[in-house]
Amino acid sequence: MLFEKAQQLLESHFGYSSFRNGQELAIQSVLAGENTICVMPTGGGKSICYQIPAIVLPGTTIVISPLISLMKDQVDALVQVGIPATFINSSLNYNEANQRIWEAKQGMYKLLYIAPERLDSREFIEDLKQMDIPLVAVDEAHCISQWGHDFRPSYRHIQQMVRSLPQKPNVIALTATATPRVREDICETLNIEEENSIITGFERENLTFSVIKGQDRLHFVRDYLKKNEKEAGIIYAATRKNVDQLYERLKKENINVARYHAGMGDAERISEQDRFLKDEASVMVATSAFGMGIDKSNIRYVLHFQLPKNMESYYQEAGRAGRDGLESECILLYSSQDVQVQRFLIDQSSDRSRIHAELEKLQQMVDYCHTENCLQEFILKYFGETETETCGRCGNCLDSRSSNDVTKEAQMVMSCIIRMGQRFGKTLTAQVLTGSKNKKVTEMGFDKLTTYGIMKEKGSKEVSDFIEFLISQELIAIEQGQFPTIFVSPKGKDVLLGKEQVHRRETVKVREISKDDP
Ligand code: ADP
């Protein structure tokens, strides 16, 4: 009965003829009174999973969302189709907030959006107790977990709030980016049974992933933009300075480019965003600050000029391509120097207790850049999918270079790591293997090892890349810390013992990255 109403609402209020994958199950589960978790990719249609139950159920549904800038848009869209909704966040003054709380207590709203920080206030919890709340929707639910990529302490208060309400509401948690560990954490914290997990496939069949290594990035971008002049696309860069430099460069080439980062004034940022949304500028150069809640469907490519900090961010940003279902490209331009930049940023910005987890996530991002297996499959496995297949269309699937047996080189590297005591980093190991006369090498007596200089015909950068490749193959593992150290994994030991072989595609000749590369 309730579900029939849900179906009617889909058409009458939202104007859609059918549910998308997962929406129906999520709504059914919520209407059956179950706490539910809904994991869907960005753009998968999560909002409806709580908005429709909110309309069907009596009372006011509370929506907790950290994305303050999106609340107003969401609320406006609901009000426009005749659903009474409002929000309370730091953009309102005291009187405005109080007025809305009062109205909510009178039952004037079907949905009330709040920022998580509200839950830190006892007074606000008392206000909630005077409302009739059938459902609490927790958007961006990965913020609950220390293992997520965006932990927010206020999210830890949600369950306390839910328990304190006189009529205990149901909970629906929604996220686009939960690894199995984060998912478990969400379910445990919010008391959600595992069987009430609705997880839709993360595969985006119209996206083609590739990683470009060892090329002059600016050169690559210029060529790419020339070839795709008529298409809309985003180029993500790591820092504000990178954005400004790249923007200036491209402008000089007469490319119709816009830019966006948090260091710009509000007015300029909004007008730049508008130019891109209205197709007046075809390319947007931006930091990761750009894109949340942007619903531009015809983005044909997303280029990453630098390495993002983790797979969650990468997939979210790359996933902004091809929302219309048409074929689109996601290209990451990799240079090993970027790993240092990201390490530095993690070290500067994170809460000390999270550094280790963030460095591990960064390493998985680096592994993505070095794997020779299917890139789409790598992503799906990262997000916990088990029944995966190779996509047949990514840069690695289409790579026609032949494979070489590199077992012997892998054994050289691993036996050197073992001889060095498995407590040093990649760079020093590469120096020992290439026979460097570096002071640290001689001071430690590593020039006396039998593995000293056994790869001296190669450059230390080449050996370093090879070590990264062995890490991506899980033959070598990393112990994260201020100075990451490498050691041989059980799988690596099998290679050392000659039980397994290692193959690697022929490497391309590395072209120098230009010095003034932004
Ligand atoms: P998410 O929160 O998962 O990123 P949204 O809820 O913002 O996604 O939905 C993404 C887009 O898909 C929106 O433009 C929305 O209007 C549209 N959408 C959602 N559900 C449906 C549906 N059943 N049929 C067609 N379009 C839908």
C-alpha cells in the first residue's frame, strides 16, 4: 500500500517513469521499518531513497548532510514540486534558525535538512524531541567512519540523538564511496543489519579509464584539448597554484577555459562555474573543491593533471564524466613526484591519528597507477565488489605491448630488500641496486652486499618505478609511517623461491617532464 503510493509519487512529484537500480529496494526496506544502508555511485539517485519515504511517512524526516552548499538547492527543488522542506545550517542567523525550528515543531515540514554540527548542541536535541520524526537520513554516511576519507566527529553523535528521541525513528544511511570496512563501521554505528544493505554496482559502463605515465603533461593536455575542442571536460589539479598556472597556460593557447578553487572570491567562483555549466567555457580547471552537486550531464572527459589523494576522491571526481550515459574518458596523468606532494598535504592537513590510514589510501592510489590489470576492475574491487570482470575498454585492457618475463629482476630487488633488513624505503633500495655511491649507502655498509649494483645498467628512477610495479602486484608491501619502509610479502617470497613468475609489459621510453610543468 505504502509502496504503491511511493510509485505514484515518483511520477507525480519527481516526473520519472521508473525506479533506478536499487531505489525500489531501498524505499521498500525503509517503508518496512528497517534501518537501511544504501551504497550507490555518485549520480545513482540516492536522494529519492529518503525523499519518497519522507513524503509517505507521517511527520518530519531529518536529513543530515555535511554539504551545506547543496542543502539550499535540494530544499528549493523539493519546494518547487510542492513538498514542504527547509534547512538549518550556519548560513542562517539565530532568529531565522529559531523560526524554522519552531515551524518544524508545528509539523510544517516533511523534510528538515541539518548540518551535522547541529547535533553537538543539547538545545537542538531537545528541540528534536518535540518533533514527530519517523526517519533520519544520513547522507554522506562514510563521514561516520575513521576509515572513510572524510571523517567528521559530529557524525558520531547521530546514534545518540536517534536513541534519545521519544519515538525511535528508523535510519537510512547513504553513501557513494564505502569500502567494505567503512560499510561495516556505518552499519555497526547506526545499528543496521547487514541484510538491509542495498549496494548497486559501481561499474560505469560508459567510462574508459587510463593512466598516462612518463609524458610531458602540458603537452598531453594541449594535444588532448585540441582533439576534443568541442567537448566539455574538467581538469583536476592538486593545488590552487597548479590550477592558476594551468589556467593561464591554456588561456594563452586560446582555449576556452574556466577555473575554480577555494582561494577565489565567491563572485568570481560562481561566475566561472556558471560559464562552464552554460557551455560558455568548454574546459574547467579546478581543485577538488569543484564538482560537489554539479549536475552537468554532458562532461565528456575528466583529466587528472596530478595524482588525487585516494581512490574515493578519484572515482568521485572521474565519475562526473558521462552522467548522460554517453561514452566518456577519465585519464590520470601520473608522475612519481606527485606522491611526495600528496604525502606532504596529508602530513599538513590531517588529524595525527588518521595519517596512517590516509597514507595507506594514497598507496592504493599509487597502486592503481602502476597496475597492469584492468583499471575498472581495480576500482570495483577497491569498493568491495567480488564478482568482477575485466572491462575490455580501459587503457590497460587495450594495451597491446607485449609482456616480458621479469622474474629474475623481481628476485634481485626482493633479495636486496631482504639483505638490507627490510627496514628501508624504496629510494635507498633503488640506490643500492644501481650501485650508488650515496653517503647513506656506504655508511650503512650496503656497498658490501652481494646485491649492490646488480642493476647498475638501469637508472635509479627506472628501478624505483619497477619497485612500484612490484608493490602494485603485491609482491612487496609497505609499512607506512614518516619514512615508509618496504618488505617482501608472502606472495613475493613465492617468487623468490621460484614458485611464481612475474610478467611486465615493455616499458615506454620516458620523456622528460618539462621544468615549467605546472
Ligand atoms: P546521488 O545523490 O546518488 O549522487 P541524485 O539523487 O542527486 O544522485 O540523482 C542524480 C540524478 O539522477 C538527478 O538528476 C536525479 O534527478 C536523477 N534521478 C534520480 N532518480 C531517477 C529515476 N528513477 N529516473 C530518472 N532520473 C533519476
